[in-house]
Amino acid sequence: MRLWLAAVGRVKPGPELDLFNLYGKRLAAPLNVREVEEKRPLPTPERMVREAELLLGAIPPQAVVVALDERGKSVGSVDFATRLTRWRDDGVADLAFLIGGADGHGQAVRDRAAWLLSFGAMTWPHMLVRAMLAEQLWRAQAIAQGHPYHRA
């Protein structure tokens, strides 16, 4: 299964990128990153529509989409690993995680998502969310392999 991360905004060098790279390089399958950005000063609703178009255009058309969204469902690491393993075993070829802009996801992303996933009720900086996602993907891989990294 190929993993994709499409995110609004450009990553900058710093500790968040270092942490993302630390966990990303541990993954058996590479995490393909696509960054998108709308530079025009659009009103918020129009910008959200445009960002949704850019995000969905950055991933394979057949990908199963997981939208990271504060209104999504929060799950534990074992449940996260179980869902990823099920998708892999069901033959999902491409799994794409989408991180929206400052105002969240446009409706097109929410409609396309197979899963709206939240990392909890708190708001996290988007660059830190990338690192948290990479760690959880590594943790899910470790859980699926019976690796001792995850201690439940």
C-alpha cells in the first residue's frame, strides 16, 4: 500500500520537519508528500474550495482518503493500526492523508474522505500534525508487525 500526505502549506526547516523525517524514514513504504498552496488572497469560503481542489488533485484518483479534521473521530493507536491493516489486507493500493489549511477542509474533501480523523480536541500546528501522523504511521506499522515499540 502506497502512503500519501497532501497538505496545504510548505514545510520549513526546523524541529517539526526533523521529527517528521525521523519517523517517516522508519516506514516500510515511503510517505509520498505533496504540498499545495493557494497564493491568491481569496475570501475564506473560496480559498477552502480551492484548497480542497488542490489537495484532491495532488493524490491518486483512486486513493482512499483520510482527512485530518478537528471534527473527526479520535481513536487510539491500536484502532488506527487495525483500520490501516484492514485497508492494506483489502487491497487498497493508495492511502492518502489530507491536512487542510488554517480554516479546515473544504466540503469536497470532507465528502471524499473515507474517514475523518482527529488527533484530539486541541488545535495543533499543521507542521506538528505532519510529525504526529508520521509517528502514528510508524506506530501502526510496529503494532501490525508485533514490534515492541508500542506498549499498550
